[in-house]
Amino acid sequence: MARRRESFLQTLVFLPWWVGVLFGIGGYAAVTLLLPILWRDQILSAVAQGIRPVATFWLVMCLLAAAGSAIRSFFIRRKFDQQTRIDEIRKLSWQQFEIMVGEAFRRLGYRVIENGGGGADGGIDLVLDREGQRFLVQCKQWKVLKIGVKPIREFAGVMSAKGVRDGFFVTSGTDTTEARAFAEEAGIALVDGDSLERMVREIHAGALNPNTEVNKAVPACPECGGGMIKRLARRGATAGGSFWGCRGFPECRGTRGA
């Protein structure tokens, strides 16, 4: 679904409140303190003095955006705390669903960057960072309960184009066997409706299971710290079983038990 392009100040509302504060103070200081030092020429000095009101306006607007961000975060947290069952989650709009998923990952310790609704998202709704590892997230709040392999393939293509190896595909429905098989090969963690409901409940209870789908989805390589992918052992005592292998293979041969 195409989304309208938003202004820079509107984008600040989707970022942490302190980002708006830093931009506001930084811009104001650059115009009122730095330019007078750099522009000592009489004409340039007059220009610097003339644009001081613009700097004040910029500061006020950035502080308003920061306030909007703080208020938005408050309501997001409150809305998230009201979600306990998958039938409630399915009643959310697609915008609310994306926001709720972002808040869930945020409470799991990820740094979350929302797409913010600006322009076509290219199949990416959230960008996550944790311990130096980056993940892309696509959210599908579809009324159909069965998610086939096609959207998973498309998401894998977007991940490849972005140069990101690991991702989460989050839906309020369920995934077909074909979709799960492809996702496992592509290094995409599927979080279906049941998994999402369980994760939200555990977050509310403050007792998140370390084996929950999100936490065990894509472990970090013990050798290089990069992403891993499930592989099938072809030989040896574990032949036929699965294990986590580094995506950097053969340059990195780190492994973990599946």
C-alpha cells in the first residue's frame, strides 16, 4: 500500500524524542553561534543576523516534534499494554499492527526504526538493531489467515536488495508449510499469530521465554557475530539433523546447535 511522503519534522515524530531536541538545539546553535564566527565579512555577518529568527523557528518546531514523539510513545505503550489476545490484535488497523509489533521488539531490547509511513516502504516496515546485528521486518495484518510462500519470497528479495541477511516476517495469521520451509532456508524468522500472542503475553508478564520464536529465531554467529542460517547436516554422527551455520560460510565456519 502506497504511503504519502512526510516532511522532515513529521519524520522526527516517529523517532525518539531526544532526536528532535538534538536537531533543534544543533540547528539553532549553528546559526546563532557558529555562523557569526565563520561569517565575519560585513555582508555575510548581516545575513547571519537576518536568519536568526529562522533558527528560533527551527528550534521551536523541533521541540514540538520532540513533544509529539514523547506523547506518541506514551500512547503506543498504553495501546500495547491493552493487547492480550490474538483476536484483539487482528482487529487493529495495519498501521496500529505495525506500531504494536515495533513496540514488542522494542521491549525485547531491539532498537527499532519505524518506516514512518513515508512513501512506498519497499516491503520494509521496521528496521531492528541489536548488538550490532541488523534485521528487517515486514508486517502483514491480513484478514486471510493462511500466509503462502509468495510474500515470503518477495520479502527475501527485498532483504537481498538491501544487503541485509536476517529478517522477521510477522503476521496475525498462520503460515503454510511451504512458507515455513522457504523461510527457514532464507534465514527469515516467521512470527505467526499464535507466536505473536504468546510473545505479547510473555512481555506483559515480564517472563519472556528464552526459547520464544523471536529470541531463538536468528542467533548470532559465535565466531564473527554475524547472522546464521539453518542447515542440514549431510554427513557425520548428526547426518540428517539441522544446525545453525554462519551465513558467511565458507569464510566463517561458526556453528550452533539448532
